[in-house]
Amino acid sequence: MLGWGRRNLSLQSEKEESMGVRLWNVVVLAAVSGLWLASGTQREKPVLAETPAALQPLEAKVAAHPTDAVATRELAQAYLDASSPGLALGVVERSPASVRQAPQIEHVYARALLDQGRAIDALASERLVLDQCAGDASPCDAWLIASATRRADILQELVQLGVEDAQAHPEASAIAYHNATREARLALQ
């Protein structure tokens, strides 16, 4: 009778152990199923939250005429206006070299670099614009020269202050802007 009791206890402990393993398997299976359901497929999302109506015709124009510097500049500027400097950089960087060398394109590129937090690269681009506009036969108008000069001065101050990302350091950016744009005035008596 003692043998039968020990055997019965042995069977009972095997059943309990088997139930514990099954319970563990169910828990693991439930956890994996929960993760699988939670990580379901994602729906597509637009790159821009609200696509301005003006972007589609500009994108089509640049796609149809990739060597059109005016269209490329307008599209890059539209992306900047839509707070998407990465797209503006992409448009300029993927444009043909003949388009990329235009001072107007380089000026927009500098703005996109600045918005991306790359002040040193933006300063180099603005200096390139000013170098291109320095010649007598330059394709630059007065607005471009004035805008590039002002931005280069501000960027120079940012770089001197050690600020690479102007948006991440608004106080230092304000100081750089103030230092670059202050004027000295003389009063004659």
C-alpha cells in the first residue's frame, strides 16, 4: 500500500509540473500575440502635415524641367515655408550641377542648412553666394546681395559663439542676431 501512495504522489507532482509548464506556455503565447497585435501594420502618413496647394504644381514643374533654376528655387523656398528644410535640401542637392551653381539656389540652400541646424555649412554657402555675386558680370540683384550679406554676418556671429543649431539655442541666436545687426550712428552737432 505504501508503494501505491508514493506512486500516486509522484503522478500528482508530474501533473502539477505539467500544468505549470502549460500555464507558462499560455502566458508566453498570450504575450507574443499581444505584441503582434500591437505592432500591426502602419498606415501611410504624409511627409508634410498639410500639403500646401502650391507645392504640387511646383513639384510637377521641377520634375518636368529639372534644369529650371527658378522652379527649383521656388520649390525649395516653398518647402522652407512649409517648415520642411530636409525636403528643401533634397531638392537642391539632387538638382543638376548647372542649377546648383546659381547664387539664388545656393542662398536658399544656405537657409535650409541653417534650419537643419548646420550653421557652419550655411555660412560656407552664404560666402559662396557672396563670392559669386562679387564679379562685375554677376547674375545677382541688390536684394540677393543684401540678404546674403546680412545672413552671412548673422551666421558668422553664430559660429563665433559656437552655436551650430540656432533653433536649439534661441538665447545665443538672439545675441548673434543683435551683434550682427547693430549699427553705430554718429550725431553731428
